[in-house]
Amino acid sequence: MTILVVEDEVKITRFIKKGLEMEHYTVDTAYDGEEGLEKAEINNYDLIILDIMIPKIDGIETCRQIREKRIDTPIIMLTARDTIEDRIKGLDAGADDYLIKPFAFGELVARIRALLRREKLVKSTKLRVGNLVLDPAKHEVYRNDKEINLSSKEYRLLDYMMRRPGHVCTRTMIGEHIWGYNFTDESNVIDVYISYLRKKLDSSFQKKLIHTVRDVGYKIQDKSRKK
């Protein structure tokens, strides 16, 4: 499950991102309304956490524009102002829920789970590439019905790629999505984790699913089914 957090306060963003990743969610971040809107258009998120007081386009206007573009992803709005008027504006703009700062992280997680259940954006939809299956509901991965144990980052990397089968995931895309917004690839950390995945997913099988796109990045694809 992939969540977009749109929040300009870096400490809060890191706090939410770290906590949600420990709950096995994949987290993308944006620090202003324009960036949040752009990412919401490009990517298929399961849920958006959107602060009201953000630069460039405020949260309420960002929410309104997301809905105008017929994006029905559930939205939880965050605000430091506990007024009925703010809540009404946010809900009228298309938000599904509201959370007042400061909040307990456990309450945020509970609200996320409730929204995902209510909207029937069910975690049980399995991702498949060839005979490789990722089950977001159970955080389990199988190939030929054999369970494969992955670390948290390995799982998030595989989840990210399997949601884009056949499409190139550039090193920048992978770095920012898995390691954070300010990721700079000064080491070979991406190559290392791709190597880990290949060892666990591909080494025992003749058909390889993880492919290198030279000088660009990686993609996951069952090439035997390529048209």
C-alpha cells in the first residue's frame, strides 16, 4: 500500500514516514501543494495525507484540485487549527477525514486503516509478475508458491517495482521513493538492494524477472509474455 504525505514541516514528514514504513506502508513525500498535486496525478496512491498550511497551493485548494481531476484517492487532512470552519472547508473540498495536530501516531494509523476498509481499497489485491506474487494484505512474497522472506526495504523496493511492471524505474525514482526526498546516489546502495532481490527472487529460476536498463535503472517484467 502506497501513501503520499504532503507536509512542509520536515520533522513531521520524517516522523510520519518512518512510522508508516514500520507499519509496512510505502511512503512518498511532497513538501508543497504543487508537488503534491503533481505526484497525485502521476502516481496511483492508496491514500493521501495532506496538511492544510503548505506553500504554493494550500491544502484545501490542493484537495479541491485533486478531486476536480477525478482522483478519488482517500484524503486525510492535517491542521493545527481546531475550528469547525476549517473542517467544513476541508470536507467540502473533498477530504474524507480530518486530524488535528498534535496527534497520536496510533490514531493516524487507525484512521488510515478505517478509510482503506471503508473505501474498499483492499490490501488483498495481489500483485503478479509471471509466477512472482506479492500479497500486500499479508506482506508476503511467493514465487512458484514458495515463500520468500524479504527485509523491510527489500519489500518496499519490490512493491514499488511490481506496481509498475514493464516500466523502467529510474535510479532517481527508486532512491527518492525508498530512501527519501533528498536522496543522492553517492553510493551503490540501490545496486546492492537490487542484488539482494535478484539473489532471493531470480537466482533459483531460469526465467529472470528483474532486468537492468543500462545507464537508466531497473524494471521488473516477465519477458516471455511481452507482446
